[in-house]
Amino acid sequence: MAAFASFREFYPYYLGEHADVRCRRLHFAGSWLVLVALAMLVATGNAWWILGALVGGYGFAWVGHFVFEKNRPATFRHPLYSFMGDWAMFVDILRGRVSLR
């Protein structure tokens, strides 16, 4: 398991673990589902939306890794940096810095 001194050092590794565009697309869709589920949690007060956020976020991402990337999600080795990386990649996709093509 590689050790990273900072998130800045980790992020290029994280992007390399998401080389397959289908995996990135699933991560992006899952992140949107997390945002929708959290908005529904706030709107309804129904705590079941937390489960929806977890299933949407991790479920989509893990399918991308196991089916398309054929690797283990970074979440298992670097949970905090992986969480941060997912949202950094989401923002970078929105900004056009990471491609979904």
C-alpha cells in the first residue's frame, strides 16, 4: 500500500485509478445521487435518505471499479483521501478538467 504525504500527492494516483471513462461516469452519477439524497434528507427529514446517499455514492463507484476498472476502490486503502478525491474529481468534471469522454 502506497503512503501519501498529502492529498495533492494522492490525487494524481486517484485519477489514475479512474482511467476508464465508464468508471468516471458512474462516479459522477453516484455523486449527483448523493447530492439529491442529501437534499431530500433536508427537505423531508427522513433519515432513510442517508442510506440512499451511501448506496448511490458507493454503489455506483464500486460497480465502476469492479466491472470496468477491474481494481479495488481506493476507499479500502485510503478512505479519507478517496472521499476527498471523489469530490475533487466531481468538481474537476464540472469544470471540464476531467473528461467524461
